[in-house]
Amino acid sequence: MAVTIHDVALLAGVNSSTVSRVINGKATITPDTKERVYAAMRELDYHPNSLARSLASGLSGAIGVVVNARDAEAFSNVFFSRSLFAIEQAAQARGYQVIIANGAQSRGGTIENLMKEHKVDGLILPPTTVKPALMETIGDFPYVVLGTPDTLRSETCWVDNNNEQGAEMAVRHLQKQGYQRIAYLGGHLKRGFTKRRIRGYQNANGGTEIILTTDGTAENAYMLAVGELKKAEHPDAFVCNDNLAAFGLLKACRELRLPVPREIGIVAFDNYPLAEYMDPPLTIVDIDTAMLGEQSVQLLFRRIENKVGNQQIMLSANLVIRASSERKAK
Amino acid sequence: MAVTIHDVALLAGVNSSTVSRVINGKATITPDTKERVYAAMRELDYHPNSLARSLASGLSGAIGVVVNARDAEAFSNVFFSRSLFAIEQAAQARGYQVIIANGAQSRGGTIENLMKEHKVDGLILPPTTVKPALMETIGDFPYVVLGTPDTLRSETCWVDNNNEQGAEMAVRHLQKQGYQRIAYLGGHLKRGFTKRRIRGYQNANGGTEIILTTDGTAENAYMLAVGELKKAEHPDAFVCNDNLAAFGLLKACRELRLPVPREIGIVAFDNYPLAEYMDPPLTIVDIDTAMLGEQSVQLLFRRIENKVGNQQIMLSANLVIRASSERKAK
DNA sequence: ATCAATTATGCAAACGGTTGCACGATGTAT
DNA sequence: ATACATCGTGCAACCGTTTGCATAATTGAT
């Protein structure tokens, strides 16, 4: 039915192997025949069958992006979705396809199938998958973890943004703005990145530590913030683990009539699209997801081509300063 | 290197074709041999090579989800990301892989390659791709449009939620709550779904029509809302095209000291995670993205299996009533 | 002009499955 | 007991490429 390499060969008056070599640029071909082959390809509207090609070459031409999502929210998480965009771009630039696979439901089989059934040449994994058992089944299959694994940190291959440095930067910025009692709000300690952010907060924060972790909802952050702000000696600034926490905090400040940024300063992690439209616009520790995605793909390809061993890449975070932390009048 | 079907056959003492039949359940096999084959597969940790399988069977075992994204925001768009989650789930349940492909940059080649290089068995397309030229190259290749195409509406295959009915419902709800002058805020007329939502708004809104379309930013919505609300005879309720518009509107109401929902009622499209944490929590026209994704995959498979011709599926929207539209005290 | 080195292309065997056809074994009806 | 349908399995061709090896054609040096 479909036009094959043999049809092209026939029309060009050459052998199919010659056509293959023209396509892949694998050998020296006379300009004349090369031209005839191209002409034949054009005339027949030939598209090589990627399945046959993969089978013969042993390369699937795809990478898998694994995500542990219990519900749809994990997909709309800006960190994931923006990284995914960058990953797709970088992969497409190399002629690679991106397969997404949710590994949460079927217990672990997903990753194993993707590699063992030759569906992908490499994997981008979430840090939660890094466990000794899985690493064993992965063996020396090329993979990159997007984020810092909690365990096996130095023996695995990962790319992450520097959460610790980001939090430090946030605290130092607030201090420079004259805020004195800086608290940390939001996030759950079972997530590694929250722990690292809190460590950064602690590094930079010489004074009293006030750490309020939540169940991840804005509602919970709101309640904790209200409780804390009602105290006599309450914080005058917060580093928020995400925009949801900042949202809850803003609501608390409104209700308690504590103007932001005059009375309360706020810096939040993750640059949600709404952050700059909030009231006041939020100062943000921005994660360069484009770079993160791009770097993870680059590293993965180096692994696929066997050019490097395990490597760790840490990108630094940037502060996007908006009104919510600008106490000093300009 | 890898263990093949022949290794399994050898160990089980049968022919490879028998192993194939056991795997695919394509023929009647003696329970005894079936058991021997399974045992051999287990012992050798056999995983069939999906590439070989695809080549022989002519089915890639993957569907492609195409998106026209200029930037990363299109990926974090809740409509897209939630649908994607549902699509992945539904596909995985059938043993299918999901390939995502951004078609915006390379002008059309993406879709063509995906189908002609046998990378996917079917496509899920965004409505913006539906143009005569592309439909011609697609031919009778199985596809489903996720959303209503602006053109060729009755000749294509699509799944969408009923934006028109959703907007009608929003207006009727506001009317029942006693609001009189209802305006429409947000969205761009070049987007088909915005046009349909506005049509629904017009259907239900007997009175004066006030339609304020924006460039899609919250900032723009805010400015338009302020302008409108400063007029002597200003609207007392808004249907917002999305959460960004609602966000801008809320800011305008705060500044002009028009309490929501007492003075101004608000219903917005799209259930963003933050919507229920806004102040006040937003009443929402909720789109059942899970159902939308599930249905689009189901329809796509029916097309792949050649069971049906072009079909259109329209799902109805639901109203999630929260404080922003509840004028009547309970 | 001869021979070696190089270049361009063909041949055929993989890659690892699926599947139509054939055939022996078993079961059923007469 | 014979004929015929059914069941279970093997054989081998095929899916559409890639690629190592062989060979024909070309070039260059002597």
C-alpha cells in the first residue's frame, strides 16, 4: 500500500540500500544518483517507515517523560507543564518524539515496559521514582531525573534548579528590604524540594525560625497565616513555598488589614501566570523551566550516545522582584 | 543480546509462532503449552519488542496529541493539561502510548510526519489545525479534534464541551440570583470557543448586550472592567471568558469598592485550581476535561478500528456555584 | 599500461515479531 | 469403520528498513 524504499529505488534505478544511504548520509554517493534518489522520493511522496527504521537500527527515536500523577493537577503544575514544553522542543529539534507516561497507577511497570519493549531510547524521570529497586531494573539504561532525588543523590543522573540558593536569595532580598522576622510558609516536608528550600531559608535567616508547613492547599496556608499573624510578635515577611500558599497568605493579610508590602513582605516560589496580576503583584523565585527542560534533554542525549557517565546539573534560580516585597519606596 | 520470542519458544519447546499466539490470544492453545510458554516468558523475563511487533502488525500502538504552542503557557493551560491527563489514562488503559507533538513551529510537517512515518495510529488535534489543506493531507487517517473546528464543522470528527450552553447557563443563573445588567468580559473573537460562549450569552441575555473582549491578559480585563464599572449605568454582573479575566475584574471591583457578590455577580469559565480560593470563591462553568479526554480517545479508537465514520460529540458543561454569584442570602 | 588504493553501489542477511497456509491429531456423525 | 469438521501447532514468507561484505568502477602512482 504505502510507498516503500524499494519503490523509490526502483524509480531511481538504484538499489534500496543506496536510497537508505542517501537518506542517512552514511556513505559517499555520486551527486548524480543522489539527485535521482531525491527526485524519486519527491515524486512518490516517500516517507520512511520509522518503525522499520527503528527495528533495524535499534533506536526507537523517542524519549519517555514519566510523571507520577494521581490526578490531573500534576499535569497542570506549571513546573511540569513548562518543563514538558521545553523537553518537547529540544527533542523535536533532534528529530525525537516525546512519549508521556503516567506511572502512578500501575505500580512501576510503566517505566520497565517503556525501556524493555524498546519504546524509548531514554527516560526523564521524576525524583520520586529514584529508589534502589527501580534503579536496579533501570541498570545502565539512559535516564535523567528532573529534580534532585532524595536518595542516591551522587550516584544518579539529574538536573535541578537550586532550591536552597533560591530560598536564601529570597530571604536576603527581604532582609535588604528591611524585614526582620521572616517566616516560611507552605509545602510538605515529605517533598525533597520543600526540605531544600527550608534549608536555604534557615541558612540565610539568622534570627528566629518560623516554619509553617501545610497540606499544600491555599486554605490551609490561609489558616496557618491567620493564626501566626494574630500573635503579638508576628512575622513581617514570608517566603512561600508556592503560589497557593501566597494566595492564602494574601487573603489572611487582607482580612487582618495588614497591607502588603508595607506591613508584610512576600516572596513566593514558582512563577505562576497569575502571580504578576495578584494584588499586589508577587515577587517570585523564578525557576528557568525552559533551561531545565533543555538541559535535561541535552544530558539525556549525551547518555544515549554514551558520551558521559552520571552527571548532576544544578541551575540557579532568579528573583523576579515585584511589588509584594518592595517596602522601601523608590 | 535481548531475549527474543525465539528464545522463549526454544525454552518452551514450541515454535515462535505459538508463543506469538499465546501472547496475543489469537488462537486456541492447549492449556498445557500455554502454561509452558508463560513459564518460559517468566523465566527469561521476556518483553516483546514493540517495534518489531508494530512493524509486523502495522499498528504503532501510539496516538499523537498535537498542540499549537508558541510558548510554554499553552502547556500549562488547564484545559490542555487536564485533557492530556485524561487522554494518557484512557490510552494507557488500552495499552497505547501517547506522543505529544508541538506543531506550531514547523509549518504542518509535524502532523504529516507523525502519520506518514507510521509513528501513530491516530491523532488528537486542536481545532486550529482544521483547514481544508491539512484535512486533505490527513485524508482518511483516524483523528479526533478536541474542540469545535471553526470550519468544516459537520464534515470532521470532534469532541467538545458545549460552550454555548455553558454561557447560557451562566447567564440564567445570574438572572435567577437577581442580577439585571449582565456583561460578558474577556477572550478574543478570533477564538471559536469565545465566539460560541458569546453566542450563548446573547441567547440567554434578553436585555442590553455589553461585550468586552480582551487580548487575553488579566491586566486588559482589569482596565476594561474599571472603564465599564465607572459608568453611571454599569453592569451588575459579569460572565468571564476565563479565570484571568475574572481576576482582573475582581481587582477592579476591589478598587471601586463594589463588593462581590452583593453589588457585582461573577461567573467565570474554566475551573482553575485557584478559583475556589479567590476572594470570594468563584462560581465556575466547569468543563469536564476528564470526560472530554476519555471520550476523545474512545472515539479515536472507534475510528482506528474503523467502526464509525466522522462523529461529533458535544458534552454539556456544569455550573459549580460558589460565593461570587450568590446574591440571595441563604 | 599495470597495479593498488579508493569510491560508489549492489547483494543479502539481519532486526524481532505476525500470520496465512498446511497438516497431523482428535472428535463427531453416519 | 469411514468421512468430515475442528483443533493445535509448525513452517515460512513478510513487515520496511539498515549494514557488513563483496564487487565493479574510477583514480592515481609508477
